[in-house]
Amino acid sequence: MMNEELKKQLRNRRICVVIPTYNNDKTIKTVVEKCLLYCDDVIVVTDGCTDRTTDILHAIDDITIVSYPQNRGKGYALKMGFRRALEMGFSYAITLDGDGQHYPEDIPLFLKANQQHPQSLIIGSRQLEGVDRSKGSSFANKFSNFWFYVQTGRALPDTQTGYRLYPLHRLHGLSLLTSRYEAELELLVFASWHGVKLVPIPVQVYYPPRNERVSHFRPGKDFARISVLNTVLCFLAVVYGLPLRLCRALMTILRTVYSLLFSSFSRWLSSLLSYGFIRNSVR
């Protein structure tokens, strides 16, 4: 698909790109400029950057910048990006990180998935086979996938990926959204509870050599926050998520029964009228 046609289709479907960033001055220019090759509507949220990131962004034309002075965390940055996207009239937002981990070349995959599954949350599952990752990172992903299944009854291959397409009008729990990394898991769980279809698609991922990696993940504090969040979500899964799932299942059964009864009644009534018409014709 030619890029201009791709851009046209993205705009027609009211899809933008949202990039939250915190101190990514070595990679942000390349990430944004590559995104602009595929999408004309790019929103970058500078989450209290203290390096040259904000200055670099202001030198790039045709992007929307959302900035604030204090670092508030990725969850808060996503919330601000979604709010701006809604103000600008968009219905969907593709999110990717500003550190170069995600490939903008995969944006067409999200468009295709959105066309096939409108109103769904599309999740870019990173292809991690053979990637040099720390044991902590690998464990954290498996840990997150396990608790997501416990809380929702759904299995996903990658619940920690930040490369996603969100249906903005179907996001739930934004007002309760935590401010840091765990917010992305929270968004998935609330979407699942509310019946939003979750569609994983394979995407590429890039991890630079370990001595070049920039990570703002704080293993002790952030892992503790994720553990607390999972505890809260498990409780909410029982008192909130499960009743919602049961209610949806009950409504599905009732609609099915109603449809079958209506169809049977329609056929019976049609047969009755036909029989009466035949008898009248014979007379």
C-alpha cells in the first residue's frame, strides 16, 4: 500500500498516532519522522522531559505536542494523549514508545486489523524469540500474562507491549487510571471486563545492545506497584468484572432465545395465514 493511500485511509478512519516520551532525545526524532511517513496525525506527549527531547520535537513540523513540566508517568502521559486525540476528533489512537523499540513500519498492520475488527483493541504482540532480554523482563511479561488471565479469563501472548491501537470511545477506567507503567495492563483489564474485543497481532521489536538501552522502569518500585495493582484487580474481578461478564452472557442468551422464539412465531403465523388463505380460496 502506497504511503499516501495509507495516510488517507488512516485519516478516513480517524486514526492518529500517540507517542508518550520521557527523556528519549537520542531516538525521538527518528521515531517521529518515521511515523510521519505513514500517518499525518502524530501527537507526542512529553512527560516532563529534562533533556533535549522537547527542543527536538519543536523543530519537527506538522506534529501536535502535549507537554507539562513535571514527570507524571506513562499512564498519565497516555491519558493526556488520548484526551487530546478526542478533542481533535479522532476515534482511534495507535500508541508506540519513543525509545525506538517499536517499528513505525508496522502501522499498516494496525490499520488492516482495525478494518477487519472495528471497535476492537488491537495489541501488537512483540516477537521476542531470540531477543536478548534480561531475566527480569522475561519474568515480568510472563507474570503479567498470568495475572491478566486470572483477572479476565482471557489469554494474551503479550500484555506488556506498548504498541497498540485503542478505540478511544470504548476506553473504560480512564478516570481511575494509575500514572505509571502498570496503566497499560489496567487498560487491557478494564477493556476485557467491558466486552471490548482484544485482537493480538505480531509486530517487530528492537532491543539495542544492553549498554545502549535507556529504561525508566524502576524494578523495585514499579514491580511493587504492579503487584499491588494485581491484588486490587483480582478483588475487582470478583466484585465487578465477573458480574459484568455474567450479565453479558445472560443478555446474549436472552437475545438468542428471543430471536429463536420470534423466528418460530413468525413461521407459525405465516403458516397459519397461508392455511387460512388456502381455505378461503377453496371456498
